[in-house]
Amino acid sequence: MNLGVLVFFALLPLATVALFLVILRWPAKHAMPLAYVVAVLVALFFWGTDLNVVAAASINGIVVALNILFIVFGAILLLYTLKESGAIATIQQGFRDISPDRRVQAIIVAWLFGCLIEGASGFGTPAAIAAPLLVALGFPAMAAVMSALIIQSTPVSFGAVGTPILVGVNAGLADQSVTERVIEALGTTHAEMVNQIGMQVALIHSLVGFLVPLIMVGMLTRFFGANRSFVDGLRAWPFALFAGVAFVVPYYAVAALLGPAFPSLIGGLIGLAIVVPAARKGFLIPKDTFHFEERSKWEPEWISRLQDETTPERAEGFALSQMQAWAPYVVVAVLLVLTRTIDPVVDALQSVRFAWEDIFGSGITAASTPLYLPGFVLLVTSVITYFLHQMWTHGNYLNAWKTAGRTILAAGVALIFAVPMVQVFINSAPDGLQTVEEIRMALQDGVGLGAAAQVASMPEMLAQGVATLTGGLWPLFSPLIGGLGAFLAGSNTVSNLMFSFFQISTAEQIGLTASGATWVVALQAVGGAGGNMVTVHNVVAASATVGLIGREGDIIRKTLLPMVYYVLAAGLIGMAIIVGGMNFWYLLWIGWAALWLGFMALNKGRRPALS
């Protein structure tokens, strides 16, 4: 069977998502069931996947979807607990005291606070927390979700105390002959190589990611400002770059000195400690103040059904200080760190495990550790807040639970089909061949459609197609494969598990040195982080936390722009480093960043007529 034909069939489920969700703008609850059906049909009738594997992958997908919904439920519950207690009103006033500028607020909440939460938790939790908080501060729901998703890039590779590197890359490269050859050539150990890759990941992220806050506020003003112009966001460039550097410098330093566990967590914490006091003193704050227009002029699609419900209110006769109002978020951060770094606590929480092992004899296991999920931390924090804010004297705690429950029901349909589609796609050939060379030899021997599952899974075949086309330019495209894996799996960790070995094997095939091979794996991890901006899982989950159901395609169309910047910039930097010395790839990287900023500066936008 021709490689091109196999790639064509592997693309069909993704093409279905792109056509119906992104291009035709169908709601995810309609597009994802269709994509699931297409993935199942391709797997069964063209890829040769066994029926028991498809069924098991679907069941595993449903379990994963329920885990995601639990996290979303916890995020919404906490938000509405704070709304009912009056904390959101206090927090809003606190941000007005720092700066009424919406660009500054987005940078502090989405970028810095989001990076801190990502470092502690991962699992898409930053978007699930930051988006509803921005809505509560007065952002349009779609603007809040977009901002929260754009920052799901730079900190993601070190999310959940380094899981994408320490688990994804580490396990993806373990016990492979090509890995052993690279380790021998480097004169190091496996653990040291993983730490080295982590440092390389942090360097690439730093060089690409320091512009993320500026791009985020440019997107914010272009799509949601009165002038529909990137320029309004670019005017905040001194503060945006200051915030970007305040995060990436300690982030890289921690990766170099302490390894992959804490770059995002400590980088976010130090960034907040630097930027918030500086903003209070007016340091680099834009001279003009950006506000959204009055609510009556907002586009209907910007507004969620929960938009009005998050309007902050102060409980009469009960005032909270800023410290009291922010205390629940401090509790969240502390609990997330404790539950992921203290081994006895981790073991205790993970001991409560529900699992269906080897479903239908497929080798696939569906499992959930509900007490270890971030949703449990958020739920516990909501209960703590009830006592911390003395809510028995004011507010309506039951309303928070009702709102969270209604939102979960609305988001459930999309996720219950989206995640099983991904699991079928990933598990289309669970016992497939291991190496690039084996795949190529099998293709040369001419396998039939029914034997396609013996070649590789669908995502592996897509990666092989790209590698065949690119040859020596592979490092330029390797972040794209990482992004593809994250788009499909909704996880940088899973993307690294799927493709780290493929990446290092391809690097060897095109003749790169051992050092070059580790840089290619680092590019995989960086691309996997950038892909989180557009993954359907994260978009649906973040949208659900603000009640913005049915607009997922519109959000992906917007976040695709920064994702393209991120992946291509990473590829150009990777090519420059791997080629070595001063070379034109550095100029192309600088030119790409300048082109992107120039496009933003010159694209004035056009205000659409109100419908």
C-alpha cells in the first residue's frame, strides 16, 4: 500500500474536525460525534484495527472525558463560590487598583497566574481557572477563553511539575536501541540526557515565548476592541515584554539549575512577584487605557449564557480584604504543589483508583484516580472557602453547585465524543512496528489495507508522511508533529509519549549528530506545548467553564494564529541551533518574528456590523 494512500486515510478524521468544527463552525457537540464516526470507520474498514480495540479505546476515551469534566466542574464551582461570597467583587476592585487596563489584567491573570497554575497542575487547569476569572472581571467570554488558551504554550512543557518531560519524553525514549546509541555518543546517562533535553526545551520556549503576552494582548484588541486593531494591543509592548521576560528568565534558570520539575511553577511565582508590584507603581504601564466597549456593543457570539451570572456582587454588610479574596487561589496553588511533590500524599491520593484492565482483551486500560485529579483540589478549596469566607452568613452556596452542574451537562456531549475519537485514532495500531526503518520496509514490501495496523497507528503514519517529504529539513517541521500530537491527544505528555521515539529515530535517519537528535526531541516537546492552544479538549473545557457552548470552532480559528507563530518560530530556532554557528536560519527566525509583529501593526482590522 502506498504511503500517500495511508496518509490520506489517516487524515480523514482530522479533516472532518477541521471542516465541520473550524471551517463550517459547527458546535463541537455536533462536529465531534461525526468525527468519532469517521475515525471508527477508518480504523475498522481501512486501517484494519480490531473491533475490540476500537471499543476499548472508546471506553477509555469516555473515562478520560469524565476526568476532564470533573476538572471543569471543580473550576466552575470554585468560581461561583467566590462570586457568591463576594470575593470576585473584591478581586475586581484589586485589579482596578493595579490598573484598569484590560491588557494589563489579561497579562497578570492569564499569563503569569496561568503559568503558575500550569506549573502546579497541568491538565488544562490554567484555562479552566483563568478564563472564568477573566469573565468575572468583565471580559467577554470568548475573549477570556482565547486569552487563557494562548498562554497554554510556553509553560506547558513543564506543567504538572514537569510531567511532559519527566514522564512523556523519559518514557517515550526508554529502552530503545537508538536512544542507547545517542546516550553513548553523548557520554552521559539516560536521566542526564532527559535533563539536558529539558534545558533545551526551556531555551527554545524562552526564545519563542517571551512574545506570547504581547501577541495575546494584540489578539485581544484585534478581535474584541472597539477599533478591531492589533495596534491597540501593541501599544502595551513595554509592559508585555517586561512580563514575558520576567517569566522566561527564571523559567530557563530553574530548568538549567534544578531540572524539568519546577520551571513553570517557580517562573510563574517569580514573575508575579516582580510584575504585580511593578504594575502597582505604574512601571511600564501603557499611557492609554484599553477598555472593552459597553456591553450593548458586544457581538452576540462573544457572550456566554453565564456572562451575566458572573457579574460580581458584594455581600451587604460583609467586606473581604484582598488577602481574604485571593486566599482560595493561594490554597489551590499550595494544594496542587503538595499533592504532586510529597510522595506519601501522592501515593495516598493515587491509591484510590478505579480501573478496567485490559478491556475486551485489547491491552487498553481505562482508569481514573479521582482524588489525584485537579478537580478534587478545586472542590476541596470550594468547601474550604465556604468556611474561610463565612458563607453561612451571606451568599448562596447551593447556587454555585447548581451552576456548575448545569454547565457540565452542556459541555458533556462534546467531550464524550471528542475524547473517544482521539483514543480510537491513537490506538488504531497499538501493536504496530517500532521504528521508522521498519515502517519504511513494510511499506516497500507492499502491505494491504487490512495489514495497515501492522505498520503504525494513524498519527504515526501522518508523522512518517511529513518526515518522508521533508528529509534534511525535518527539524523545521518536528514541532508541527508535536503540535499534531497535542491537538489529537489534548496533552503534551501524550504527544511526547507518542512521538519522542519517532523524532529521535528520524533524526538518526537523516544523519544528525547525537546532540542534534536531542534538539529534535526538544522541538517535539515545544511543539506539543504549542499545540495545546488549539486542542479540542482544552477548547471545549475552557469554553465550558464560562458557559460558551457551541463556539469552539470560532475560538480555534483565532488561536490557530498564535499557534502557527509558535510552531514555526520553534522550528526556525531549532534549525539554526542544529546547523550550528552563525547561519541564515537565525535571520529567518528574527524575520519571522518581525513579520508577525509587522502583520499585527499593519492589520488595522475592520469592525463588523452588529447583527
